[in-house]
Amino acid sequence: MSMTLTPHRAVAAPPAARTDATAASPTPASSVVTSPVITTSDAKSSVATLQGVIKRYGKTEALRGLDLTLRRGEVAALLGPNGAGKTTAVRLLLGLISPDEGRVCVLGRDPRTSSARTRIGAMLQVARVPETLLVREHIALFRSYYPRPLPAAEVVRSAGLEGIENRKFGDLSGGQRQRVLFALALCGDPDLVVLDEPTVGMDLQSRRRLWDEVRARAASGKSVLLTTHYLEEADALASRVVVIDKGRVIREGTPSEIKHGVSGRRIRCVTRLDSEQVRALPSVLSVQGDRDALVIYADRPEDVVRRLLLEDDSLHGLEVCAAPLEDAFLALTGGNTAQA
């Protein structure tokens, strides 16, 4: 995803719309969609929904009846291989494009309306912002787009920008630029924040600080939609993971549910038993060699460990843990780890 940040009046081109070159011009009043506020009990607990959404680009159907709900106070990770439809889903939620069929609703309204856009913050993957402006000038500019922005000092603190407020954007490192873009996404104190590959180029300390801020926002009742190719990041942050492929949701649940439902649990041990003997044990899903050890995936790891100990009294180096999210992702998407 690319974006161009161009200053406009908030009422003409609210922040989520300004994050894309296609929305660089003010929206004519006649084109604003005034969908009614949803009053159902489901809507009260949800921040955004895509219902039966179909989106085509020429003859290519990017989304094929996609259903997706984002709830208040959660961090939802949207994962999928290249071409799965993640970028299209995000652009629909930001009001940058419209569905061909189905409905998109954000905070009870059509996301193309200014009242919805001023309550959404977006940090997209590739950014083009003026490199000659100081960090504090970028923050001041973006705060001016919102009716009730966060205090500038809070924005600086939340994004870890202390000490670089007076530096030009063009003089910053890649990780520092990512932190500035994160700050801009927070300027309006949004109810929904969309983070697309937010920690690319960040060092470990900056990444963990951003994780802490994301968790804090969710704890305060805000909602975060995360897309990332760092699956350990999704595992660490997300309260819910949604995996899409070929324009449809193929699995969703907590990270633990996704991992256990697809890959089972992971056992690593050094044993004199060979792979075929271990593979024959009940509930074993797969066995792989790892140097002098075996890595075993099983539905019921406790049962497997008991059998291993019974059959090999020399067994050592035993580790039992949840399978990594990457393994579940590979199983669900046919081995494709590339992220859209």
C-alpha cells in the first residue's frame, strides 16, 4: 500500500482518506454517502464490519463474499498470502474504495463519510511524506485535521519520539520514520487504528514499545487492525487472528485456537526411537528431524510424551510448547508465507 500525505481541511478530506493518493482532492458534498447509523446489538459491540463484500478489479475477483467483524477493545490480525485480499479489505475499511456488492460499515456509518474518517487512524506500509518538515510540524499538521486530537506531548510519548521532535523527517532512520508514521496514525485519538506492517525497520526496543502502546490502546477500549508478515508479532499482539485466502475467510480465532486447531502441539526431544516409530504413535500428526533431535506435532502431546518415556528411558532434551503460528499459517494456506 502506498500513501501520499497532503494537507487538507479535515471536513473536506479526513485523515483516513488523505493516506492515499486517490483521495488527495476534497470530496464533493454531493458524493458523500450518508448511510444511517446501525442500532442493532451486534453493531454496539463492533467497530467495523464487512458483510458479504465482493470487490472486482476487471475480471479479477479480489474479495468473494468476505465477512469480517472488528470488535471494540481488540487487536485483530488479518493474515493471508499475496493476492488473498487483505489490501482490498483495508482500503474498503478506510473508505478509499467501494464494494461492488455487500456492505462496509465503520462505527455505524459508511467509511467514506467524514464523520467516520475522523475516527480512524491509518499507518500504511509505504509512505510518502514531506521530508523537509520537522517531526513536530508533521504532528501539528495532522492534529489540525481532527476535531478532538490527542495532546501533542501524548502523541510524542506514545510513539517514542522524545528527543527527535526537531529533526527533519528526511534525516531520520527507517525505524524512526516508522515511529513518526505511527504517531500520525494516533493524532486524532482514533477509535479504530489500522496498522499495516508497522514495525518494519524498527529495532527490538522500538518494536516492543510499539507493541506496548498497541496493547494499551486495546485495553482502553480502542480497536486495532494489524497486518504483518512477522507472524510472531501477530501471535504476541492479537487477541484474534483472521486468515483469509482467495478473498474469503478460511479460519479465525485466538492465536492459540488457530495453532492448536491446525498444527497441534510441538514436542522436541532427543530419542533413540526413529522417525517411523514415533510417527506410528497415536495422535502424532507429523515428525521432522532437527539435528540430533526430533520435532513432533501431536493432537494430544501428553499422551505422546508418556509413550516416549515408556519406550525410551534415555529420552532427554524434552520441550513441549504450542506450535508457532507460522506452522498453522502454512497449513491453512498451502505453504505460502508471502504476505500481501
